[in-house]
Amino acid sequence: MTEILAESFRDLIASTGFANLTIGNVIMIAIGLVLVYLAIAKKFEPLLLLPIGMGAVLTNIPMGGVFHSEIWLGPEGVAHGEWGRAEVFAALVKDGGLVDWLYMGVKFGIFPPLIFLGVGALTDFGPLLANPKTILLGAAAQFGIFTTVLGALALGFTMKEAGAIGIIGGADGPTAIFLTSKLADHLMGPIAVAAYSYMALVPIIQPPIMRFIVPARERAIRMEQLRDVSKRVKIIFPISVAVLVGLILPSAAPLIGALMLGNLFRESGVVDRLFGAAQNELLNIVTIFLGVGVGATMTASNFLNWQTMSILLLGLAAFSVGTAAGLLLGRLMNFVSKTPINPLIGSAGVSAVPMAARVSQVVGQESDPDNYLLMHAMGPNVAGVIGSAVAAGVLLAIAG
């Protein structure tokens, strides 16, 4: 009887997470808790970093069965390309955990377009339409994406991996997740964390670059008041962009189409219920699923390797180069333009809406406390959202 009780006790101990905990699990749980801390205490992108952090904690609890990376990447020994959707669904039915089912929305590119639908409903393209030339600043900020692709290739990453890493420079989390799910889903954890971390760190990363590139006299430039944009123009714009971009770059259609549909909900004024659902309930629910699903990919085997550090450094380079490119083009445009353009708004082209625009406002007021750049910066800021989606479509067409 005593031996039976002892054996039962040993089996109980062996079945606990503590008995199966590895150093890798401990490190990844700690990283997840750091993300949770940054979300709660520092308010760094809390809507995403909080569920991502908790997803990382849950997936690294031994024997929890929350997420099984082998379902999505294929078991060890299976060659790339031989593990298709049929095998995934069969493995899901047999062994899938809670987050495995949620991760379907990430893997198959469902959640990012739905996020874009909500973002479109929240976005006012008025500042961009009032000053259309600011779309060039949004395009310039995407320069960091393509230079980083070259850097990643030089470090030995494949073209697909380099494309997924480069998109971090767009400072657009859903776009980064969408492209990574198509090109290099085994890098989902580090790329998603890098993308959202740098978005959260915009107020820290950008100001030194802005002060270095733009002299104080140009940071104090006041821009003319934006003109009013008619409702008709605001309705025609999302339809035109969806059709034009979709025809030129079909691979970008899921993101651009969803973004413009959400904006059409906003501007049409006839679908208040859809507009409200897109910007509230739908966006909130998908954000939860997306965050937890992405966080669950942060297993020790996927995250604790040299690739992760390389991705973080390349992502920082992409973000910095994109910021610098927007500022430099802003200075050039101010030099050749008949109307004054404050180069600081060029940094807002990186697409971190609306934080990057607010940073332009804050840095501008350091030189002139009565200068208000926020609405001017929103032009390149929303242009950057379009630009990052188009850049993703280009990379998908090239590498996919």
C-alpha cells in the first residue's frame, strides 16, 4: 500500500510543470512577463503587448498543451512544403489546443485584414487628401523596409525570411504579421514582438533621429492651415485606392481592401451599425485572438537563437532608416515647395498611427511651443499605413 502511494505521488510530481521546466521555459516566461509589465506599467502598446505577453507565458508552461508549434511547422524530419493544410487540419483535430485553433486566423491571414478593417473605420484620410503631396513622405518612410531586406540577405537569411524581417520597418504590426504568416511563419514570434515593441518605442527612438537630421530653424517651421475636404472626395478615395491598388498589386488586396472598406463604413454615413462594430467589437475581439496567438509562438526553441537577436537589430535598423528617409525627403520638399513644409512630419510616415504624428508635434513644439503639427503629420502617417500594406504586397509578389 505504501509503495502504491509513493508511486502515485511520484507520478503526480512528474506530471507537474515544475518537474518538466527547462531553462528555456523560464527565460521565455520571464520575457512574457516583461512584455506584460511594459504594457501595464509603461503603457507601451498595451492592447497588443498584454495578450502577446500572456500568450508567451502560457505557451511556455510545460505540458500545458496550449500551443503545438509542430502542428503548424510540421513534425521534425518533414521537409518544408510537404506539410500542407490537410495535414494541419488533421493534426488540429487530433492534438490541437485552445490557442492552436485561434492561431488559424494568424496562419491563414484572416486576423490582419480584420484588424485593418477596424483601423480603416478609425482612420480619417482628410489630412492626406487636404495635402496630397504628403503621400510622398509616407512612401519615403518605407525605404527602411527594402534596405533591411538587403541587410537580412547579407546575413544569410533567405529571401522569404528577409522580406518578413524587412516589413518591421513599416512599424505596422498587422502588416508584419500578415506578411510573416505568408513568407516565414517560423519567425512569427520575434518579428511580431519586434514590430510592436518598436511601435511602442516611437517616442524614444524617433526624437534623437529627428533632432540630428532636422536643424532647429526647420523644426520651427509653421505650415499653412489645411483646407476642408468634401464628403464626396472622402467617399471616392477609399473606393479608388482599393480598386487601383488591387489591380496593380493583387497580393496587397486583402489588406488594402479591408482598410478601405472600413474607411468607407466611416465616410459613407449610412452604415452606423457596421461602422460601430468594425471600430469596437470586431477590432477588440480580433486583437485579443491575434495577440494571444502570436504570443503563443514565442517558444524557447523558436525564440532563443541567434536569429532572434539579428531580427531585433535589423528591425531597429529598418525603423531608423525609414524615419531618416522621411525626414530627409521632408527637408527636400520644404526646399523646393512654394509653401512651407516642416520636415518633422516626414518621420510620421512610418505608419505607427497616431503615435508617430504626436511625436512630430512634440518635437516641433520644442522649437516653437505655439506650433501645431499634429494634423499635418497625420497626412504622411495615414499614407504610411497604405505604404506599408503596398510594400508587403510587393514583397509577397517577389518572394512569395
